[in-house]
Amino acid sequence: MTVDQPKEQVAVQRAFEQEKRQVWARDRHTGDLLYLPDGQADGEVRPGVTWRSYTAGGMLLCPMRGCGPFGRVVASPSRRHHFAHRSGADHASGTGLETLWHLSAKELLARWAAADPALHGWQLHIDDTPITMPDGWRRPDVLAISPDGAEQVAFEVQYSELTGEQWRARHHFYARAGVVDIWLFAHHGPQWRTRVASGPARRAELAHRDSGWTAAVGLSGLHQAMLQDGVVPLWLDPTTQSAGTATALFAPAAPPRSRTSRLVRDPALYVLPPEQDFRACFVAADPLEKCRVDLAARELLTPAKARQHEEYTRLLADQEEARRRLAALQERNELRREEERRRRQEKAQQYAAEQEEARRRLAALQERRRRDNELRRKEERRWRQEKAEQYVAEQEEAQRQADLRAAEERRRREEEHAAAQARLLIPLSEQYPPMFDHDPPAPDRTRGWWRLRRRRPR
């Protein structure tokens, strides 16, 4: 966190990161759940009592039933401050974590509802007051009842699997009972499945990420069923006390069409809820303390959802303005088309005259080209004849030069042959005086191995 960056903004940025460190603890004396703010490990639980000393004294218990007190408070500059169990303690098996966060989420919603101006003076019940109807009953996680008992708001924090048909049945049950039902989903588990934009199709679907949006989350059949009924899916992160709203960017709709379902990469477009056939969306995180219950609209109004309402109003205004401009444009186009028809008629007459003049010029040009081509052909024939004569003369001159060179070569060879014959007639002693002072003696053929042997008659 930078110096000028508020803690609230840091908490929103860390929202929905599937943080599983425990930040809620139950007070041994009062039994209330206490929330450890981030970075407050050395802060005070109450005046004069720090979180560290209170935890070390065994006064802060794990919210899980049957689990003992926390052992210490962990403070790290790179991690969120949280409580840690004593050595050997472990309740993370089975549905322990889900139950833990479910308890924390219900406590968080009850505290927030008590401070909501729209629910001022209402009675709050945590998982202990059922709503009964002739066809059955439901016990919401948190139920707010108005002072006169005429109005009720049920908060449901869903951590486990739930189908779209099951949600519709519960939603219609609350509607028949006249209860405003607000559904929030868990920040981990089956209701929070992060979706990474790794392929071309997913990048096209998850096209934009605002600085206040968390990672992309997949939209299940449950979420698509809610969108079909006009309910925007919401998520809750009790670790950072943040609420998340399903969010997407839409391209402007061209009249007279409604909103387009194509996500684009332009940040200057409309921020609206995803459509019912979307496979994924982004989640805009907001501090829970900035959310309000809108009894008239029967919904939990988050800052992101308020912006979606404003953007939808702007979209309708832009569509109306676009239709008005389209009508004015069509009227101008009709006048323009009439003027264009008159211009085309005048241009057709002018074109006919130009075509006639062009045909006359073309005939004159063709006659001129014919005469020029005839002169060019005559000049080319004369040039070719001159070239042929020049070529014959060059060939004759080349043959004459070749004959002269052949005669000269024959004369030179004859002279060399005569000189060689003359040298053969000169004795060797005259040719090579230093080598022979006198002629060598004739060999004695009477003896020696060179004596000729007589051949024996056969």
C-alpha cells in the first residue's frame, strides 16, 4: 500500500482473492464475533486491550463450534493480518471452512444491516426466525423485520451448490410471502469459479477489466437463471467486507435494436449487468458499508449496481437521441436523394453530349493512329533492310579476315616444318658441340653379351 492510498481502496483491490485466512473471532466473554481489520494486529480491541494480548490470553475463540481459542495474531507486510490456531488444532476438513465463512458472512450482514439507514429500527434475526407459508417454510440466514411487521427483508448467503430451478422455487416462495429476498454468493467454493481469459473466444467474452473489478468469474446455470428473472448476481467477501456485482461492458445498441450482447474492448461504453447467455463476467467490488437496501426496487443497491442503473438510463437516452438523429437524417437523405435525381438527369444529358464528342474524337484519333502506324511500318522496313545489308557486309569482312588469318597460319607452320627438317640433317656434334668431342667408337660385336646368337632350326 502506498502512502496516499487509503486502506478502503486496498481492501477493495484485495477482495475476492479467495482469501481463507481467519479474520473473525468469537469473544469468550460476550460471545460476539469480532472482526480483525487488515494491518491492525498491533491495534486495540477496546481501549487499553490490544489484539495480540487479547489473543494471547485465550479470550478470542475460533467461530467454529467445538474449536478452541486462537494461539496468536499473525502480522506480515506481505500478507493480510489474521488469527492462527494453536499447534495441532485443525478444523479445515470436510465443510469446516464453508461453515466458518458462512457464519462470518451472516454476522457481517447482520452488523451491516443494523447500520443501514433503510433498515433503521428493524429487528434483525440471524438464522433463527422461519417464514411460514401454507406450502412450506424457509429460514433465511439473516431476516430483517420492520417495526410494524409489515415488511421483511431476507438475506441469503449461498455457499453450497444450488440449481437455477431450486433458486427460482425459493425466490418465488419469498415473493408469495411478500418478503424481499437478497441473495449473495460465496467468495470461494462452487459459487466462485474464476475464469482466466486464455483463449480467443474467452478474450472476446471477457474483453475489459476496470481498476475496480476483480478476476473474471464463470456464470453457472444458477446465475443465468437469476439474470433471466432480472436479478443481478452478487457476491460477498467477509474477509475484506466487500460486495461484488456481476458486471460487463456493452457496445452501444444501434436503433431500433435493444442492448447488444457483444462485449468489446472500448472503455468508453456502457457498464451493465451481463446477459443471461453469458458464460462469464467480471465482478465489480465495493465496500459493503457503501451498499444500501432499496425497498422500492426490492434489491441490494451496490455502488456498481447504481452505476449500472445510471448507465442503462444513459443508454436509453442515447438510443432515443440516436432515433431522433436517425429520423432527421432520413429526412435529409430524402431531400438529398431528390436533389441527386435532378443532378443525375442533368449529368445524363451532359454525359450523352460528352459521349458523342468522345466518339468523334476517337474516330479522328484512330485515323491519325492508322496513318502514323503506316509511316512507322515503312520506316521499320527500310531500317530492317539497311540492317540486313550491313549484316551481310560485316559477315563478308569477317570471312575475309578469317581467310587471311588462316593463310598466315599455314605459311608459319610450313616455315616451322622446313626448319625442323633442316635441323634433322645437321649432325649432333654440330648441333650440340659441348656434348660430343668426337664420334663414339663402333661397338665390338665379336664378344660380349650383345653377340648375336644363331637361331636353332626348329
